[in-house]
Amino acid sequence: MSLTYGAYTACLADRDLPDALDVLKDADLSGAEVNVGGFIPSPHCPVDSLLASATAREDYLGVFEEKGMALTGLNTSGNPTSPLPKEGIKHAHDLRQAIRLAGLLGVTEIVAMSGTPGTDPSAKYPTWVVNPWNGIDMEVLDYQWGVVAPFFTEIDALARDNGVTVCLELHPRNLVFTVPSFERLISKTGATNLRVNMDPSHLFWQQMDPIAAMKRLGGLVGHVHAKDTKIFPGAAYRGVLDTDFTPVPAEAENKTPVAYDYWCSSWPEDPAWRFVALGLGHDVDYWTEFLSVARECNPDMNINIEHEDAAYGNVEGLTIGASTLLAAAAALSA
């Protein structure tokens, strides 16, 4: 039994799958997680053709075998409970297809998100309730749980039938974005095949403690993203629930899609926080302790770097992250 250290290949979308795996291998990583739907495209996994053909699946897995890499997860992060037809319907379909494909490929872990419904049955847009001090918000939350719980009861059953776990990322702007909200989902659904994808970056900027969260969750941690966050001086006057983002122009290059005709917004020039390459927000000692607790949750945990630091090129940032992760792994084994 041992932890597997890899990376999520979304940051290498400009390369084909063999080249992306070479980048990971050159960084001394041994696992790869690929995107299969949701917010972003899936250049490293032709979902429909793999679902349709056993030969195609055999050939696909052969690419990983040839490179000496393990396929350690499928990612379909999106908003499957959104009221926007071009978002919710598509992302829910992607998640169901990911579960079926994972079962056929022998991949046991899928990364996803709970999503965010609207305020009521007639709502056009998703609504994230941050702090329901106003009683009106409690009615919104009651409606949203009435959407999310039945949906994930269905998803849990599909995952169970296909021998996979669906690991939800505790990501803000989702109904499930904290440990208690995940525990509530389990209580409402009686789920057996839902877990948490422990991505500490989103907990850091909420001023949460990922290590304490993992200790509380224990075996409910099913997958890990190694991703870092740095808090900046702007937090002193912005707080961390900042809305001073700006739209990305339609003609801008390298936009990150989130739904049809929608993209990630531009960050403020002096943000309260931002994602950084692994090790630039928290040092090797921190990540060593983090890995130790992840190992307590599951000695065979798959731990994949997710690189989203815009200050570095994709290969450079991933390499920095791999150096930190493997240094922590070596310290853990010492």
C-alpha cells in the first residue's frame, strides 16, 4: 500500500495525451487524472468513442501503460444542478457518462462538484447562499437541498452499480463546499459511494484548516488534489468574499470556459488571495503533514497536483509543484 503521486492534465490541454504524460513522467510523477466533461473540454479523453468501443478503451489504456503511468481519476467538475440548460443539463450528462466510462476503464475515482441550483423552480441563474442570516435565504437553501439531494441519490446509485466513487470538491459557489455541508448530503442521501475530493486550496482561502478537515472526514476522503493558495495583503480590506472581478472580453485568448458562452472572470490586480504553485503558499513541512493525514484516511490515496498559477507556465508550474510534493513524500518516508 502506498500513495500515488500524479497530476491533473487539464493544464496541459495544448498537448496530446502522450506528450502530456511525458511531462508528468519527466517530473517523476506516476499518475494522471484526465478531464472528461463539465466546465472545460476533455482533450485527453474521447469519452463517446471510449464508451462505444472496447477496442478503443484497450488502446486508450495502452497509452498509459506504454508511458508507465497510472490513470488515477476522471474529472468532470461542473455545475450539474444549475438551472441554466446549457450548464446543468450538459454537466449532469457528463457526470453520468463519466461514471459509466470509469466503470468500463477500471478507474475507481471521479472528481465532481455538487453544483448550485437557483433560488426556486422558476430561477434562471444559480444562486450561492454564503451566509443565510436572513430567513429568506433559509427558504432558498431548503429548495436547493430539495434539488441536490435527489440528484445525488441517483448519482450514488449509478456510481455503486459501476463500482466507482464520486468525489465532490469542497469548492465555493457550490451548495456543498464545507465539511458540514458534505456530511449533510450524506445524511440526506444515505450515500455509500460519495466521497470528498480534498482540494486544500479552496479551504485555505476560506480560512479553513484542510488537515483538521481531513481528520474529521477520515475515510470519507476519497481523492486528493495537491493545490496551494496564498493570502495577500488585500485580504485585510477585501475579505475573502470579494466581488471585484471583471468580465473577460469575448475576443480574449486562452479564456477558460465554464459553460456555453461563459468564461472564468478576470481577477483584481490586488487580490485577497490567489492560487499558487504547490509550495509557494505552504512549505514542504506543511505538505509532509498533509500527506501523513491523507495516508491515514487511505494508505492508497491518489494525490494529483492541480496547477492553476497564472504566474508560471504550465510545465514550469507543474514542475515546481512536483518538486514540492515529492520532497514532502520523501520526508514522509524518512
